[in-house]
Amino acid sequence: MDCIVLLKTDHARLEQFFACVDEGDTSVVLEMCASLESHVLVEGAVFYPAVMDEVDGAASQVSASLEELEQIRALIQETLALRAIHDDDLTKARDLVALVREHVLDEESELFPLVGATLSEHRRTELGGSMASLRQEDGEVDRGASSDGDSSWTDDAYLASVVDANVDRSVDAAMRRSQGRPPDD
């Protein structure tokens, strides 16, 4: 898959989470953070280094984007560090959403057109393949560990009491829950 298409697909998926957070839905925050961690990983490890090396005139945009990724990583960790995310305490999650939305706007309006005009379709597809491979290697489907590999939070008694391991945590399921629709609608 073309790296730009892959990242735009991520952005669309993330925006679904963001809409839920905007409405005060805390049930999506952990999954949103996991998706963001995966997105930030592939951008920082594959996409931005390639753009920095291969796209003339993108260095300042890439540098700014890498700084934003560090801010996003920090906010993800701060959000995940909360022992419980309450309906009336979505401040960190909303700060994270605002920062990522700004990052996405800059990326899609400025950087993606430059990358699309500079890199061949073949090269963009190679980068997309590398990004997908990195996600598989990193175990994107394993939501138990944080980005630093620490899964001890899953042993937390409070979290065990409020998080149902049998609940479908997909974006579609989260959207159905936030809209009050049945799980198999």
C-alpha cells in the first residue's frame, strides 16, 4: 500500500476515535492511544527518515513533525498514566486529540502533496510495505503492552474491575457503543 494512503487511512481511523472523545466517550481512549502509538512508530521510524533523505525542501517540515511526534508520545504516556479515565476528566485525551488533529492537518495539506509529487508510486508503495511490516513486527495487535513494553498495568486490580476483556475494542464497535447501537448492528 502507498505510504500516503496508509497514513491517511490511519488518520481517518483516528478521527473516529477523536469524534468519540469529543462526545465524552472514555471507552475508546485506551484503543485510541494504542492506535496512536502504532501510527507514531511507523511515521517516526520509516516515513519521516525516508522523506528527510529523499524529498528536497522537506527538512524543516520533517523536523517540526518529529518534534510534534515527541509531544504526541509524551501526551499518550500522560493519558495512559491516569489510573482511570472519567467522563469529567478527559482533559489529557482532548489535549492529545487537538495536538494530533493539528499534526494531521499540517501533514495532509503540506507534506503529503510534496511527498506525492516527489517520490514515485513504487517508492511510496515500498515505504508503505516497510511501515506495515514494522507494525507486524511490533505486534500491533497486542494491546496489553505500552510502547515501552510494560504490560504491568494489565495486572492493576482497578483496571481489571472496570475493563471487560471480552468487549470488542475495534473502532466500529466503539462507534456503535458511542451511538447507543447494538454490537451487531
